[in-house]
Amino acid sequence: MLCSCEGFPNVPLMGMRVCINYNPMLAIRQLGYPMRGASSEEIIVPFVARGFIEANAKILQRVRKAWSTVERKDKELRGSSNGIIGGYQKWLKSRMQGITWLPKLKGLSRKQAEVPEENEEVQALKAKLKKTRVVKEKLKTAVTRVRKECDELREVNMTIVEALERETKRARKEEWSENKFRGALWGSSNKLKLRKAKREESRMESMMLEDKLKVCQRSKRSLTEQLSITEENMLTIIDQYKEKVNLAASHGQRLEDEHAKVSTLQIEREARERVIESLHREAMKWMDRFTLTLNGSQELPRLLARAKAMVDTYLAPDEVHGLFDYCQHMIKLMTRIIKNH
């Protein structure tokens, strides 16, 4: 039982407009504890603080602080007897000496205790009251049942609301995921369009390179034919020149053996020189033609270098690289033949 607060002999109570004290030790008999002697004067001194004015501010602060530490008693108040112990009766009589209205109150309570006899109307009213009480109990039972059903319906409604909230959250989450997926698809579509455009550009470049490759192949075939024809002509001229040189050597040997035919040898020598000069002129003519052909085709190495620079080293076919190597080899071969002869 709460007996007192810190700094107060009893329990201070603070309301909206006034602060008073409460003495639970005067009513412990109502709570099942025995009355132990007379109460001290300090406990029963009344305490009233009206309004929250400046004069009562310190008292209100003490009351507010006092409720942080309260004193409770239970075992101290219990005893073997639940009656009155000690000088409580004497203290109560001394407190009641100045009270004049208490005997009148006791006499009034005795008169009220004398109940007159009941007539038929009172009995009818009592029966009606009894029926009303029965109806009231039935109504209470119905109200209890209705309240219980309302509570159940409220619980069902709360369950449905929670389920709807979960479904709403799930639907919002799915909608957010769909929007995110739609954005990702849109970005992927743009990337695919860019890749498709780059693929088209690469295909056009490949077609241009294929056309250039075809032109190079045609140029290669024409150059190969010209080189083969030039080689055949050069070999024919060289064979003729060697034959004529051999003839001239054998003729000179015969001239050395035939000293007697000096005049004849002179004529033959002049004829041989004319033949050699004509052969030389013819050989120089073919050499000049081959040189002009090579000088005229000096644009070919530059074209090959530009084409090779335009072709990607890793993406171009092996046939393109083979064509470039073969053209460079033929140009070197023609240059070597001209230098040797």
C-alpha cells in the first residue's frame, strides 16, 4: 500500500487547479489492515495549495519531485488480528467531541432502517423491477455478444486491411520493378540500335574494301601478264644476243685462223659490228621499254602502301595480305632484273 512520498508524511495529490494531501493511514481498515493506535498530528494536518501562482511554485516542485520516491508498506501493517489495536478508540472519541452532527446522522440512519410493510403496488413494482433486471441482463448478454462480434469483425477488418496494405506494397514494388525493367529495355534497345548502325558502317566499309580488293586483283593480273610478257621478251632477246655473240666469237676465231683473208675478214667484221650494233639497239630498245614500264608503274607501290594502310591488320582476310606480298615480290623481281642487265 502506498503510504507516503519523499519529504511528506502522507501522499500529496496535484490536480488541474489545486494540490491537496491524502492520508491513507486513516483508511487502512477498509483495505484489510488493522488500525494500530492513534495517528500522529503531523499525518492528519491538511495541506491545500490553490492555483499555480508564484507562491506555490516551490511547493508544486516539491510535490513533483516527491513522486519520484514513494514509500510502500505491507508486512509492517499486517498482524494476527484485523481489528483495532492500541489507543485508536480513545483518539477517535477525542476527535469526535466537537462534532454535533454525528448523533443526528446516526438517528437518521436508524429511522431509515425501519422499513414499512410493503403493499401490493410495491410488490408489483418489485416484480416489474425484477423483470426489468432480467431484461437488462439479457440486454447486457446481447450487448456483450454484439461487442464480441464487433471485436471479431474489427480483427477481421484489421487483417483484411493489413493484407490489402501488403498487396498494395507488393503491387507498388512490382510496378517499380516493371518501370526499372522498362527503362533497362529502352537503354538496351538504344544500344542495339547503335550497334546495328556500327555494323552497317562496318559492312559498307567491308564492301568498299572488297571493291578495292577486286581492283587490286585486276591490277595484279594485268601486271602479272605484263611481267610475264616482258620476261619472255627479255629471255628471247638475251638468247638471241648470246647466240649472236657466240656466232661473232666463232667468226672472230675463224678470222684469226684465216690471216690470208684479211679483206674478207674486214668485211665480215664490219658486218658483225653492224649486226651487234643492231642487236644492241634492239636490246636497248627493249630495256628502255621495260624501264619505262617500271617507271610508269611506280605509282603501284604507293597504291599498295595506301591500300595496306586502309586494311585492318586483324580483320582483313588472309588473301588480301597474300596479294600485297605477291605484288611487292614482283616489283622487287623487276627491279633486280633491270639492275643486272
